Amino acid sequence: MSELGALEDFLALLLAALIPAILYLSWLRATDRYDREPWGPLLNAFVYGAIVATFVAAFLEAILVAGGTEFAQSYPAPEFTFLNGGSTLGAFFLVLVIAPFVEEALKGLGVVRVRERIVALPDGLVFGAAVGLGFGFFETFLYGLGAYATGGLAAGIVLIAVRSVSSVLLHGSSTSMFGYGYAQHRLRGRTGTSGAYYLLAVAMHASFNALASLGAMAAYLGASTFLSGFAAELGLVAAIVFAVAAIEHARSVIHESQFPGAARVHPRYRPPSPPTTVRRP
């Protein structure tokens, strides 16, 4: 393949991963009918999630897996097998425990980073979604490149399409919920909500990964090839349903938090004005 053809494929994969994530962000932003955040700060949060959170999380996860593997090999007892990154149990431990805790922490820091812009409850949700969708976009793009390297452009596009209706939505919704908890802590002084919603984000992430790993779990437990394949397909469908339901829940919380039952109390809050009015610098 020529360099020009490879570049075209690269751009096709990049756009295939980027466009859905931006559309999701626009969709969530539009749910906030009043005092919407301008695109500049949202895209800044998106880029943080895509670049900083993704690479730092990968680095930390690699360190934790390497340390766990070293420990498990130094003390080869059955109860430490799950720490060995080269084992099947180690892979499950990475997917179900390490990745959710590390990635949600890094994405959550992206929300804290823009705390001065969070002047209303919906802001926390929308900024959380921006960080999470950025993370999901770039992670999906990297997975797409991996599929492209082994199966060509079609394989990369298919993988990106599947992850765009599953993993990307999950990342956006889980961090959106953390943003909601952080906004409650910041605007209403509710101690503990940041930590509680961080654990909720971790639980959402781990639950999604468990559903997506049903096929591998079934195979590990000794299921037949047919049953393992069925479990994998069922898990994929369940993971997609879970991700869609989660992002819809985030949208409903954005909507509900704009009205009297969740009145905005931050001193910088201004009453709603017509949508055509420019309300943020």
C-alpha cells in the first residue's frame, strides 16, 4: 500500500471514531436548555480526556500490571494468580478492577480541572461527558488501528462502529455521573458525593466490562465453544443496551437538574434567558 493510501485509511479511521463522539457531545450539550457551555471549554475537556487521561491511564495500568506480575512470580501461590498480568485471571483483574479505578480517576480529574466553569448542576454532567467521550474516542481509535493492522480498513471500521455504540457511550455516561456528584459537592456542599459518584462510575465501568467479557469468562469456566460464542454475543448486546441506557440516564439527569426540583444555587448563577442570548464569556 502506498503512503497516500495508508494516510487516507488513517484519516478514515480517525473520523470514524471522532464523529460519533462529537455528535454525542453535541446531543448532551443540547439537553441543557439554559446557559449552555460554549464549545471551546468543552472541546478542551474533550482533548484532555482523549490525550492526557488516555495515555496516563495506560501508563499507570502498565505499571500496576507489571508490579502485580512481578509480585505473583516472586510468590507463586494460587491466591496471587490474579495479580499475574500474563494469566487469564490477571487479564480479568485488569479489565474488571484496575482499568475502572484508574481510568475513572483520570477522567474525574478532567472534571475537577474545569471546576471554575461548573456553576450549575448540568455543567458537571456535560463536562464529565466531554472528558469521557474524549477518552472513549481516542481509545476506540487506537483499537481501530490495531484491528486495521491485522484485518484491514473494513475490520478497523467495524470495530470502531461497535465500540462507538458501546464503549464510547459508557465512558461518556460514567464520567458524566461523576461530574454530577462533583457538582453537588462543589455547588451545594454535599460532602461525600464526589467519592460516592466516583465509585458509581467505577461500578458502571466494571459492570460494562463484565458484560463485554462474558464470552471469555464462559470459556475460562470450561464452557463449550458454542456456549462461549453465545455468551460473547449475548454479552455484547447486553453491553450495548447497558451503555445506551446509561447515556439516556445521564441525559435525563441533565434535563431534571435544570428545573425547580434541582434549583441552581451558585452565586454566579443567572436566571434563564431566551436561547438566543449569549450568557457565557
